[in-house]
Amino acid sequence: MTIDLNLSGMTCAACAVRLEKVLNRLDGVSAHVNFATETAHVEIAENVVGAITADTLIAAVQRAGFDAKLSVDPFLEADAHAHAEEEKRATQLKRERNILIVAALLCLPFLWQMVLMLTGHSHEVLPSWSQFLLAAPIQFIAGARFYKGAWHALCSGAANMDVLVALGTSCAFLLSLVVWLWPLPDQHVYFEASAVIITLVLFGKWLEARARARASAALKNLVALQPNTVLRLSNGVVESVPLAQIHPGDAYLVRAGDTVPVDGTIAAGHSALNEAMLTGESLPVDKSIGDTVFAGTVNTSGALECVATAVGHTTLLAGIVRQVAQAQSSRAPIQRLADRVAAVFVPAVLGIAVLTLIANGFALGDWAQALLRATAVLVIACPCALGLATPTALIVGVGRAAQAGILIKNAEALERAEQIDTLLFDKTGTLTTGTPHLIALHSLSDLDENALLSMAAALEQGVNHPLAQAIVATAQARGLALPEVVDVQQHSGLGVSASFNGETWRIGSPAFLKTQGIDLATIESLGVKDAVKEAEKEASATRVVIAHGTQCQGVLLLADTIRDSAASTMTALRQQRITPYLVTGDHELAARSIARLAGIDEIRTQQLPQDKRALVIALQQEHRVVGMVGDGVNDAPALAQADVSFAMGAGSGSALAAADMTLLRNDLTMVADAIDLSRATLQKIRQNLFFAFVYNVLGIPLAALGFLSPVLAGAAMALSSVSVVTNALLLKRWRSRISSE
């Protein structure tokens, strides 16, 4: 059993680490707290499901000094409630902005004083009493959030960013108060330091909140794709009803230009739908009676009458949103170092600040200056950037992938994909379209190709076999009229016989026609032998023969065609230093034909499902990081064994459940794109961790030695968080390299 919570009150990575420990102390609970998304994902063991409830978890969070509420699936939540939550967040952000504006206005005289000091004027351009009147509201009203957070943290036996800020600014403020009320010789007041620090930290937190909202915009945009109302059809009457009133089996209308409200099947009409939100493909997809439509896609032309098949949280769109949300809130292995550091960071900084105070006090003989240096250490050492480094990049990277039609199950898969050096491809349905096509037709009689094709389609009409369906589809595409045949007899898996104008016609495999007494010698005697043999060799084509009476009338050649993007994808993978393999259960001739067209050198043929898995294991034992791309049940063992698995297939529910990454568009370039995006995301994570550590590694010694004033330390601390989030947002610029070539 899993429970997701929305959290509030966290101010830094140390808060997230502490809260995670609090939840994990509960029996049978395994929790992961994400600072960037302010969420907790909790897994509860079966044996304690009754004892551990959402209320139990929320109570534990509140005892730790934070607040929580149950996270609700956005597709189950009432629109009014969801809107109210959004309004509440907007109001809170606006309130923080207003407090920041007031604090900034009160700081303006201090900034003027600081400018004058730089030009050689006295340290106290403003009288001490006026500095106190300006600083006190900033310290105790604008800075109240830091005192509140510090109190809750200390009460629970821990320390966080609020402790550092509250302690540092309070030291500067109280020192200034003592110097003013009990004049000390050769001492100055530092009201401007505490006031400007709090204002800068508030500014950084506000910018951080805005940037984090932008980072999670991809998920919100996906949720917003589903309209709030549906045009329900009832006894020929169209009525607009709320989305919650639609149930599976209800009929509904989608007009030209409308967004599809729920998943359904087309009952009447023909149109083209823009499915870019699902697949990333900008070209509209033709849809007609019997085809499936998905919630969130846009009807570009004719009106469609549909029957609902999935509504609310059961739609494909809802499944995508949930998977994106889970991936964004998951933890990447690379984050573990940051978590370990954050767990001990604040106590270590407090110790360094005490040492700074004592060492500078004795060395300088100026305890006021020593206190300022200790304050600078406390302020610059905020671990916010450390907590934001990994999750913000993941949020943006996973969201950008979803926009491109790549669904990523978790952060570990995203990180692991960067390391892939060997990639196995299934053949049928993965490298190939999985659907046979007519590639050649040779007439052996007076009948022209169209007449022969129309007769072949008439015989195959109604036969549930891929080759038969391909022949019928080709005739329909050419607009051919099919003759009426009678006495149709299907010979399972072999062929079909029927009567036309009182004469017998047959179509099927050469072996089947031989058993029916058909003379196949004309195929060789009439000069088509070489063409047929070449097609069978080059395209691994399958031969279908049509006969009238006992005479062979023609040969149809059908083949499963390679995907257009196969060759370019293999080129891109080799540029990424990845070795592609073709792994198939098909025979060697067919496999080598496809491998040659795709540009794959490594081929494994006649592989059963267990053989594919064994190959993955063998490659892993050679210390390779192996990826597997497949689309069928027979690929499942290899997909499960691979380090990273990719599932093809335009939104298959089973693919969503099974694969590490699901490619919603049947385009092989997306495999290379997924790996490229993984590398781009991991690069951002490493950059962010570098920035976060450098700010502290360089900043703390500089502050301790007096090279950074508390004001500059506050500015650097605010800049560290903003720079990390801003750097992560640059991932939004990622574009497919293959598609742009």
C-alpha cells in the first residue's frame, strides 16, 4: 500500500532528511521525502496497513514541526477544489512577495548608508535609533518565518536552514542593540547586516518558489489538457455535463476544434486528431469508425460521435500524469551523496561557526568582529542549493521527456540510461512496423495487376490473418472494387478457396496450392523466378500464390517493412558509443535482411524468450550496461532483466506498467532521444551538485576569515539556490538531435 502526502513548512534539504527519518521510524513504513516537490511517497508493509493510516503519517509530520495533507489524484479531485488549491498557492506566493517588497523598502536607507560608507563617510550615516526602527520590523515580522521554523526544528531535536538564519541575524541584531543601548567604545551597530540578510534570503526563497513552480509546469500542463465538460449524447440530444458525470459506455460528441474529454471508441464520423500531447508527433492522425481516441487530444476537423471506454483516473492521460509525477518525485542514486551531506551539514556548520567566533575573538581581540564572521558562516552555509540540485533537474528532465512522448518510470532508470553501452532490439514490431505490406505483385496470366489484386482481396476479405489483411488493405488503398465470391472456405493458416462465376479460385501458400493440385511451374517458366527469389532474399518476403482452377494466375510478395527511422537511429547510437544488437526469434535470412537495412552488425537469431534473457545476462557479466527495446510479451523476460528497458507502442497500458521507459510514438529515434535526454539531465545534476558544494566549500572559509561580510554571505546564499534551479530550467531547451538533422 502506498500513500502520497503534500508537505508544507520545509525550508531546506536538512528538513527533508529529518522528516524522512521521522516517517521511517514508524513500524512498516518506507518513506521518501522530496524537498523540491514538497511531497512524501510512503510505502506501508502489508502487516501494518490497518495500524498505519494517512492520519498516522500526517500526525507524525505535524509532531516534527511541519504540516501535511493527503495528496489527491488530480483526475479524481473536483475541479472546484483543485482550483481552490491553486488559488491558495497563488495567494501564499503573493503574500510572500508583499512581505518581500515591504522589507526591501525598509532596506533602502541601509543601502544608501552602505553606498556612502564606500565613499568614505562615517559608518553610521543614519542615527542608531532610526536604524533600529527600520531593522526591527524586518527582523521580527518579515523574519518571523525563520524563528518559527527554527523553533519547530529545535523542538524536534534537529537543526535546519531556519536555525542558521535566525541565529546569525539575531546575533547581529542583538549586538547592535547592546552597542546602541549601552554604548561601547569603538563599536558600531550592524542593524543593516541583519536587515539586508533577511531581505536577501526572502528574495532568494521567493525566486526559488517561482522557479520550482516553473520546473513542475509540464505536469500541470498535462493535467490541464483534459476539459472540464463533456457534450453527452442521449437519445439524439446533446447536453453539456461536468466531466465527473460521464461513465464508461456513455456516448459523447467531439466537435471540430474540441479537445477529447475521455478515452473512447469512434462510433460515427471521420477526422484527424492532433495527438502531440501523447506522442510528441505534430502531424494529425486520421481516425474513423472503430478507432480509439484519447483524452487530451485535439479533434482538428470533422465531428466525431464516440463511446466512452475510460474516464477520470483510468484514462491514458491520467496514467501518464501519475507516471510523470512518480518519476519526478523519485530519488536518483546520485542524490544519495547530497542526502548524506545534508543530514550532518547544519550541525557541522553550527560547530564551525562556534570555532570561528572563538578563534577570531582571541586572534583579533575584537569579539564584535568575530561575531560578524561567525554570522557570515551561518548565513552562507544554507543547504538549500544542495537539496534542490538533483530533484529540480529531475523534475524538468522527466517533464521534458513526457512532452516529447517519452514516459520515464523512475529517476534510477533515467540515471542508468546514461550509462548504456549495449542496446538490444527485437525485430518484429520494434525495428519493423510489425505489419506486413504488399511489396510486389507478378501476374502470370492475361489479368492486369489491379484485376488480380481485387480478386485476391475478395478471397481474403474477412480472413483474420496479417497477410490477408495486408492484401485487402492494399486493394482498399487503391480504391479497387472487389468481386463477389461465394462458398468461401478457409483452410486455417494455409489459404482460402471460393467460387466466382461458378469457377474455383484459391489463394495461399505455395505448399497449400500444391496440395490442391495447382501447377506452380509457370512461376519459373515465365521469368519471375529471379524477381521472387531476390525479394525473398533482400526483404525476407513471404510468397502468396493465387490460382484459377488448376492454373497459377499470379504471385504476391509481402514483407514486414523496416521502420523509416531505423538506420538513422543506429547511426545516432553509434555516435553515442552504444553497440546495437538485433535479437529475434525469426530465421537468419529474415534477420540479416533487416539488420543490413538498419545497419546492425551484431545479430542473434531464433531466440526464444529465455534465450533473449540469457543474452542480456551474458552481456551484463561482461560488465556492460544493457538496454532492451521490445514491444511484445515474448520480450518481457529480457525487458525485466535489462538494466534499462524501453517499450514501443503508442500508449499501451501493459507497456506503461512494465517498462522503465515507454515510447508513446512508434519511432525508433525516441530511443536515442531518451538516452540523450538522460545524459543531458545527469549533466545538469552534476553541474548543480558542483555549484551547491562550491558555494559552501569556498564560502565558509572565506566567511570565517573575514573576506565575506554577512550581507555578501546572504546574497551568495540566495544566489546559490536560484542558480541551481535556473540551471535545471535550461533543460527545457533540450531538443531531439536526430529530428533536427
